[in-house]
Amino acid sequence: MASHNPVFRSGNTAVITGAASGIGLALSQKCASYGMKVIMIDINASNLAAAKALIVGNVEIVEMDVSRIVEYESLKAKIISEFNGTISLLVLNAGIVIKSNWTDTEYFHRVIDVNVFGVIHGLNTLLTLVTKNSTAENPSAVVITGSKQGITNPPGNPAYNASKAAIKTLAEHLAFDLSKLSPNTSVHLLVPGWTFTGLSGNLAFAPAQEKRAKPSGAWLPEEVVEYLEKKMLEKQFYVICPDNDVDEALDKARIAWGADDLILGRPPLTRWREEWKEESDKWLKNKIIGETADQPSRRKGSQSSSSSH
């Protein structure tokens, strides 16, 4: 789609973490196609080199661990010395998904260090470069990649869900504060749906023969980036992406059902509890928030739950 968002103007600088694959790579390609100067950041140098080879344009790669603020400080110095000290688009996209158990302290530390402090360090060091020259004619933007797991909170990976819930909160506060402090800097929380990268895991490019066929329900990273660009143009903060299995109405219904656990005094995570499955499935089929004929059943269910727990 043709962009009318001046953030993507030719000659502007984009800084993108987690850029060696998936959404980060697709967004790097998008920015380069508009003539932007793109700084692609990832922890794996060989992946970055392979990603850069796929892009035509003004691209620089930086191997970096986003959990280490000292590396962000070095990046800031580089941007000041080589890129005029101005960032038009900052995309804090790097993240990891690992699973373990409640006794594994390292699991919690590693996920929080990368997924949460990787964003915090980026804002601590680079935000002033995003906001300092932002004007109505030449605005800037911050995109932070969250997850539906940080909103609907399905069981199975508490550290990851907690990290993405924290990211949502941080992004909301950033948007609120910048609306006053730097009104020409927009903030967007990117929440992808099911996104297929075609890679064999997070850590390496897959040889061509190992690449899997895209599942029919998934979006490609390029589709996520197109949706993000559209929502940025519409000045939307929450960019909650559908996919080919889950549409926007179902996403909203799932979010509303989860919020009602708190509002109606239900146990947490009722959507995944066997005793609530029939009721939640029935309500979710309506998809229309606030206008479902099953509202009385939800209230009744809440009362019966309160008496049994």
C-alpha cells in the first residue's frame, strides 16, 4: 500500500531490534523500500548478514544484546556520530519465547531481561533521539511489539505472558506521557496474531529445504507490517492484528471475556478451565461485545462460581 505517513519519508532513519527475521525483517524491508536509512539490530551476526542480503537499500546491521544497556549506549553514540543523532522510527521488537517451570529462576530472569528490559533500555537511551526533532511536518514514532498472550493471558508460559503484559503497560504510559511532552511522536503497541516466519525456530535461518509450508491460518510477517502501517496512518495506538483464523471481532470478544474474570469476580483464566468451557465457548460465538444474548447467563455463572470457590 502507498504510505502517506511522513514517518516513512525517504532519508529518515529507522532503528529496528529483532530485525534478522520475521516481523523485524519484513519491517526493515518496508522501510528500506521507502528510501529510509535502516539500522537492523539482532543478537546473531550471521542471521543479520543473511537478512541484510535480502534487502536493497541503505541498511546497516548491528549485532547487539538488547538486555545490556551498555550496548544500547554504544548504539546511541553510533547514531549520533553517523546518523545525525535523529531517529524517525524506533521499533522495539526483539523478544524471546522460552518455557520452563516455577522453580527455574534463570527462566524468569532471561525472559524479563530481554522482553522487558530490552524495551526499557531502548527507551532509556534512544527516546530523546526520537523526540528531539519531531515536528508536525516531520513526525516520529515508536513501535513496541507486544503479544496477545500479554492481554488474554493463556496458561502455560507465565514469564512470557508477564513480560508482554508489562510491555503493554509501559507502552500505554509512554503514549500518555508523550501526548503531552512530544505530541508529534506517536506510540503504537503492535500485537501480532498467528504469524508464520518460515524459519526453523528463533535462532537461525532455515535452509530452503527445511522451510515449512505456511499454515492456512497464519499471516506472513509482510501482512503484519502492512496492517501496522495502515493502523499507524489511522493514528491507532493498539494495533491488534487478526490472522486467517481469528478475526478482529473474536479478538475483542476474547479480551472482553478475560476482563470479565476480574469484573464479575470469577476465577482467573476461566476460558481455559474445564468447568467454564461450555459457557465461555457459547458466549464467544456471539463475538459482539456488549450485545450478546448470553449476558444473564454470564452473571448467573459468576454468582454460582462465587459460592463454589
